[in-house]
Amino acid sequence: MTGFLDISFLTVQVLSALRLAAFLFLISSGLTLIFGVLNILNFAHGALYMLGAYFMFWVTSQVTGPGGFFLAMAMAPLGVALIGMILEMGLLRRIYIQEEIYQLLLTYALVLIIDDLAKIVFGAEYKSIPKPAFLEGAITLFGGTVPTYTILVVVIAPTVAALLWYLLYRTKTGKVIRATSSDREMADALGINMKALFTLVFAFGAVLAGFGGALAGPARTVFPGVGTEVIIECFVVVVIGGLGNLWGALVGSLLIGALETVGIIVFPEFEMGLIYLLMVAVLVVRPWGLFGKPLKIKALSEKNLSFESQEISPVHFSSRPWLWVIPVVLLLIFPAFAGRFYQYLLTQIFVAALMAVAFNLLLGTTGLLSFGQAAFFGVGAYTVGLLLTKTGTGTMPALGLSLFTSAVAASVIGFFCVRLTGVHFAMLTLAFGQLIFAIAFKWYGFTGGDNGIQGIPVREIPLAGLGLLDIGSTKSMYYFVLVVAGLAVAFLRRVRSSPFGATLKAIRENGQRASYLGINVTLYQWTAFVIAGTFTGLAGGLFALMERSISPEIIHWTKSADPVLMTIIGGIYTFVGPAVGAVVLIVLNSYIVAWTEYWALVLGMVLLLLVLLLPGGVIGFVNEKARDYLTRSGWIRRWLFSKSATS
Amino acid sequence: MALLELASVNTFYGRSHILFDVSLSVGKGEVVSLLGRNGAGKSTTFRSIIGLTPPQTGEVIFKGERISGMRAFRICRKGVGFVPEDRRCFPDLTVRENLEVAVRREKQTSSPWTVEKVYSLFPRLQEREKNLGSQLSGGEQQMLTIARTLMTNPDLLLLDEPSEGLAPMIVALLADMIIRIRAEGVTVLLAEQNLHFCAKVADRGYVIDKGSVKYEGKISDLLGNEEIKEKYLAV
Amino acid sequence: MAFLEVRDIVKSFGGLRALQDVSLSVEKGEIRAIIGPNGAGKSTLFNVMTGLLSPDSGEVRFDGERISGIPPYRVIRKGIGRSFQITNIFPRMSVFENVQVALFSHHRENRSALTLARNFREVTDEVLAVLGLVGLADKFDSSASVLSHGDQKRLEIAITLACRPRLLMLDEPTAGMSRFESRETIALLQKISREQGLTLVFTEHDMDIVFGISEKITVLQQGMVIADGEPAEIKANPEVRKAYLGEEIAE
């Protein structure tokens, strides 16, 4: 009888869980070490893992045989370490004093660039790496058949862990690293060279990632983008364990390894969702992870406040409505001059702009970086898609309900998320997002699983007494989306310029001070979260109407990155910035994709340059200049006093 | 020539001007105290010397070399040891590890400080060798931070309010230790608001108030100067 | 019962007793200084009194109501204003907006999400009035982060005053100010508290200011109240002298 208690079955499963845990630990330990000392959550860590695997591939293809295999195993970590050092000294070093969003974004840009460079050098196809003959076969252990290579991995990983322990607890450099992660300034005053140590730690983290890639390469395959799959799992591991904590990474790896293995057997439909469910559960109960400590919140004086004059604030805000008339008229007459392709392109932009503007109510206005915004987009899109395909609901009621469902989803998710801050907030929203993605992806009976929903009928909209409005054509859809998204954006504009919006800004700037004005900070953050989620859901609903088909990809975390990128491109502390970012991103995309397949490389370069040279974004830059001009001309002063009640 | 010389140092925190033209000098082998109430600028003076909050104008000269503008770790390697007032020992490291990470300049020193040597000065630390920094009492933490800084083999030790918050018996013990540290050839600049503690260990003193030096002279003279005491030290 | 009543507050961090049976009472309209050497527990006491920390035991009553153990935003709504040792403003907002948001909170208008902030004309007038009071009226459109330190401190006082507190708690209101700035600030505080009948509780290390304006002084040392009384009594108190100058060390 084969059951759970069958010893051979158990052996095979335990070893497979351990193998997975081993890979996870090798990558996560470097990730958490870097976070502990540099305070940077390195998105590019997965890319370094991938590079390790490619190094392995390349060296073994040059030098064949077992000698080549072990040479590659030694070369790969060193090669990756070298690349890590170059990245740290050339790029990361310049942004340590920036806010954490820029650090995340810079490493994200590196992911895009490294992935595409790998594609250029090695091609897009999956590469498998040959193992030497003596590691090819399998052995029998307690009646179960286990690949020899798995045994190697399961033996090597604990060896590395022991070595790590030795390095950190028994060598002077290790002790210095631990000392620095708890008090940088004191370490500095004791004669420790911070700059050199940061480079060393980043390179060392890269060694671990590179070794992980070299070891995993022959067992798995390697392809451009493999790092992106790995990094999210590793985020889960280090966040569950506690950011910056090595034992946390170890325990987290074992937990995830076990959970995924058990999940595949017991609950195959939802295996992917389980790890996010675990992450949500851990963060809700222990916001800093199992072994983590609360992160010190940087004092405002330590932050880089280079954006002091980017916003044309409500005091400065122009009251000349005709300025708004120009773009509105242009958009209204646009279809008369442009073909269907451009009408469709602009409709896409409207949807993306609505999503980005809604998202920025959280990031730019309230100061919360959500990394799970695609979840609400998905909830809205699926609400519309399901209602229209499975019921006879009308278009407008379906769109209305998408507002409702995404509001409900955002209320529940927001309730848990707003209790956290900074990177932990971002990670919890990511976990919730991926959880919803997993549900949409696997629940064939309801959501259509990975097939999504095709052929969504777009019904005519009854206009009271005026007949039916058909929005089936590209042009009428253009106008429909323009009006709905336009109204929603106008609403968000109003919210942002209201006392409520001013309160959110105050919370972003200084939460403690805000609470000392009698403001219930958490309640306001939650409300902002719900509003942002609701309007993101509306954007999703519009998306379902215009595309007429949806798939779970729209909920994947990479989609959550879109509004972040748009916001940063356009200008984080401005209202129109995210919309401008949507234009830039979508237009660039549609042209560059036609011209080269390396769109990610171009995007990565654009992001890199933005973070380094123009962190305020396009509109932030324009506003700064405009504000200077307005201040100099004295116009603001005249305007304000004309607004005063007594004058 | 003086070991340490501050010439018209002006230091800011962000936009707030904290030190106004602070000048002082410390000769080799001296114990000099910097007296003043809290908020007077003592800690900022120390942070300016060690380079954690570098001065905006003015110069800090150490052993004839200009050190203002250098980064903290370089200044430490030149032989300036800093013991901050909030006793920041590394909480996740054991007592011994706290000492080990600081080892520096052994070759530049004729009889360098070793773990054993600082244990003989602070026997209590040896007893607690395996405890984590976070498990120590306030007095023990104070001893550990002093001991840790000694491991960098400084020629000049900056001690920021070591007696703060300690019981009188421990304060007396601390005074003896400073005298022994001086006997080892270490020059000490001591920031304090406890005048009697300074009287026990220091030769000269500066009184600082609202970021500028108000008085300079022998501690024994200061003890008798009721006016200065009333105005800048007592309430 | 006194206007502000602190009774037997105990607060520990880990094994460290930061406050031990601290009691004090402040009458309405009084100006009270709380002083003591570094680490005496002044900031902890302030944080307990304004809800940032919950006391382990004991209670704080304000105007008859218990305010200890409730979150800061609710303490503030009872009519207490607090300023901080480290300048605590909204740096990337204009001076105008800094005060405006405080007034929105005071008038419970922060929930209005559909009316533009600039249409609250009474608030605009009030903002300008408060800024006039602290002497920042002509800087209303600069970003708060570019102000001089003294102006930032003044702005913080303006933010605090905008909420019309009945009790003002100031943690080192002149920290980091030049002598000229601090003299001006103190004159301003005195003027406002006299005009509006405010009760003022403050910590300060500048003894000229402490003895210059306070009516009563509480001295803390190592988490305990060692003296409480009028300035002259405090000056003559040998315990206080010892706290500041240290004890004679036996040979």
C-alpha cells in the first residue's frame, strides 16, 4: 500500500522538500544579509542567481567533463561576486540616502536589464546544464528512488549554512558585519570602513546567490527571467523569517520547502497560494516576521528631502479652468484625426492612467508603497467579466458592481496592511496580491483558471428615454472609457485637493505629528487604501470591457509594478504625473516592441536614468520650474489673498 | 604642541546652529573636562571631533594634522576613541565579541590593549564575557563601551557623560578607572555635568553653555567659583 | 482636583525603571517647567502624558478626564497640544498647508473629501491669522523644509496652537535656537498663554528661560520627582544642587 506512512514515499518527499529548501536558503541568506547591513531589499538578487546558473552553463560548455563541472561550480560564485561589486560601487552606492522606493526601483531596473542582457548573450530558450556521469543517476534510499544530485544538494546546503555560521560568528569580519547591522554609526566611530564593508557584504550576498544558481542550474533549467520567479519566493522566505535575520531565512526556507511539497500532494489546486497564505498569516500575527525585530524608522532628518518644491500645492494650484479645457477638447476631437490603432492605444492609456492615478493616492499622497495593486485591478476585471458572461447583467450595473467588489476587497486587505509600514507594508500587499492571483489562476470552475475569460459580451447601455448606446466599436469604446475614466480622475483630483487629501499628505510627511493633531492615522491610511483599490477596480472593469477577454496575468505581481513605474516616470509627488507616466510607458512600449524585442532592457535603462538623474519624474521637474516662476512673479501671493474671505 | 586643538568650530544639525566658535585644546597626557548642562553642546563637540557630525567651519587638529572633514573611521584610525553618552554597545554581540570587533592600531602602539588587559581594568566584564550586550546592566554597558573603545588603542579618549545615570558607588569606581586609563598613557577629554566627578579625575576644565565656551581654567579654581557654577552648571 | 493631575506613574523599559511613582499637579493657567539631568525621564513623562506610551501603573487626568492609556490622537482632541524636542513639522508642505491641515483637524473637516481645501475661506483666514501671530505670515508659501531652524520651531508652535489647546506641552521649545530666536520664542509663548489663558507645561535646559518664566518647577532625577515648588525654593534645594553638580566623591 502506498500512503503517507509509506517510508519510501516519505523519504522521497522529505528529500524533495529539503532540496527546495536548500536552493531557497542559498539565495535568501544572501538577500537577508544584504538587507541586514545595507537596508536594501535587493530585487536583483534573483537575477544574480540566474547569472550564477548561466556562468555554470557557460563554463561547463567550454570545459567538459567532471573537471569542468567543478571548475564551473567554483567560478560561477566568483563571477557573480564581481558583477555584484560593480553594481554596488557603480550604482547602489549612489542611492543609499534615498527613500526606499528608489532603492527597490533601482534594483528592479537591474532585473529588467540583466534579464534582457542574458537573453541577448544566451538566447531566450531554456538551457539545461549537463551533470557529470557520477551525479546523473539515482540511488535507492529506504525503498525510494532519489536522484544522486538531490543528495548532493541536500548535503551541500547545510555545509554552506555551517560555513556561514562560522564566518559570521567566528571570524572578525563576521562579527564586524553583525555589529554594523545593529549600529552603523558606532561601527564607523570604531574605525570600520562602511563603504568597503557595504561592497564586501553585497559581493558576499552575490556569492551566495551565484552559488545557488550554479547548484540549481543542473537540477532545474536556466532561462532569462528565471530569477524573477525565484526572487518572489525568496521574498516570502525572508519576510516570514524576519528581514535581515539569517536564522529566519533558514527556518523560512524549510517552512516553504515543506509547505510546497505537502501542498503539491494534498492540495494541488492551491499549492501556489499556500505560501502566500502562510506569509499573510505570519505578517498579520507577527508583523516583523518570525525572528525579526521592528525596523528602526528613519528620522526625517536622515531622509533625503530633495523634493521640497515639486508640488504645486493647493495654495499654488491654478484656478484657471480653461487650462483643463485644452487637453479635454483635444481628446474629444482626437478620433476624428486618428485611426483605430491610435484610438485603441489611447483607450489603453486611459485605463492605465486611471489605475496609476488611483495608485498614487496611496504612494505619492499617503506615502504607502503598495505592491499588490494588480489584485484590485483583477477583482474589478473579473467582476465585470464574470457578470457579463455568466449573467445577463447590463454593462453599467456590472461596472458599478466592480466598484463595489474591489471596495470590499480593498477594505479587507487594507485592514491588515495599514498596520504595517515601509517594506513590510509592500510585502504584505504583494502577498495578498499573489494570493488573489493564485485563486484566479487555479479556480477553473469559477474564474476559468489560466484560460481566463474570453468573449465577454459588451451589452448596449440603455439611456433613459434616448434609446440604446452601443459601445462595441473602437471609437465608441474610446469615448466611453474617456468619459468614465475622466470622471473618476476628476473625482480623485478633487479628493486630493480636499481637506481629506491634505490630511493624507500630512500623514505621508510625518505620521507622528499628524496623530498629534488629533488625526487617527490608521483610519485615514485605510480609507486611502480603499479609495485607491476601488478606483483601480474600476480601471480593471473598463479593461475587461475594452479587451473583451481577461486572464490571470493581469493580477500577477509584475502587473502591480506597472503603476509604480508609471508614477515614478511621471512624478511621484504630482497629481498628473502617473497619468503622464502611463502615456510614456504605453507609447514607448508599443513603439519599442515593434522595433526591438528587448523592451525590458530599454525600460530598465529608462528607469535607471530616472532614479539617478530625475527622481522627481517628468512632471516633478516641470512643476519645480513652474513653481519657481510663479513664486518669482508674485502671482501666488496675489491669488491667495484674492481667495481670502475678508478681502 | 597640543594633542588636540579645536579652532573656532561651528557645527550645525541640519539647519540648526549648535556650536558657536568652539575653541579648546588638550595636551598630551592630560585629563580635560568639558562641563555643561544637558543640551549645552558637549555631545555635539565630541561628534564634531570624531567626524560623525563634521563641523561646517573651523578646524580640528589632532597630532598636528587636520582631521576635520575626514570620515569617522579614518579619525578613529588616527587614534581618537569615542565613547558616546548613550552607551551603544552592540546588543547582539557578546561582551567578548564587542571587544574583538574594535581591535585596531595594535602595531602602532607599544603596549597595545588586549582583551585580557581591559579585563584586568574591568573585572566585571570578564565575568559577563559570554553575555550579550543587551543583557548587561547600565553600569556594565558603560564599562563595555569604554573597554571597547580602548581596544582601538586610542591616543585620545573622548568620554561622553560616563557617570550619567549611574549609582554613586559605580561613579566612584569609574573615576578610579579613568585615573588608571590615564596612567596607561591615554589622554582623556571628558564631557560631564557632574562637577565633583570631574574634580576627582581632571586637571583642567572648559565650561560650555548654549554652544559656546564660557570658562576655561583649573578644576580646583572652578570648584571655588560660585558664579560660574551657579550660572552654567547648577540650577 | 487640579487641571492636570499626574498620579503615581510607573513606567519601565525592559528592566529599566524610567519613571517611578511620578506625581504632579498643574493648575489652570499655570506655567510649569519640568527639568532634570539627561536621562531623568522627562521625555518619557511627556510621552506618557500625551498617550504615546501607556504607563505600567498610575494615571493621568486632564480636566477631570482620564487620558492615560488612550492613543495620542484622542488625547489631543481633549484639548492638549504638544510640540517636540526635535523639530516636528510636515517638511514637504508649504508653511500655509502645515497650519491649514492642523486647522482642518481642529474643525473636524479632514473628512471632507469632496470640497476643495481652498474653498474653506474661514480656514484660510485663520491660517493667516495664526501665521501672523508667530511672525511667519510673509513666508506662507515657502516649503517648510527650507525655513531656518528658528522658523521651523515657530512653525511647529503655530501648528500646535492652531488646534486651540487648553494645555500646551512643549518639549524643549528652544532647542537648537540662537539666543535671539529663543528669547523671541519665549516672549511669544508668554504672550499667547497670557492672552488665551493657556496652561503651559514645558521642559527646557536653558535655565534662564526656566527661571525666567515658570511659576512652578518640578525636578526629576532618575525617574523620580526630587523637588517640586516655586523657582526660589528649587534654587535653594540641596537635593537639586546635588542632582546637577553630582555628589562629592569620597577619597
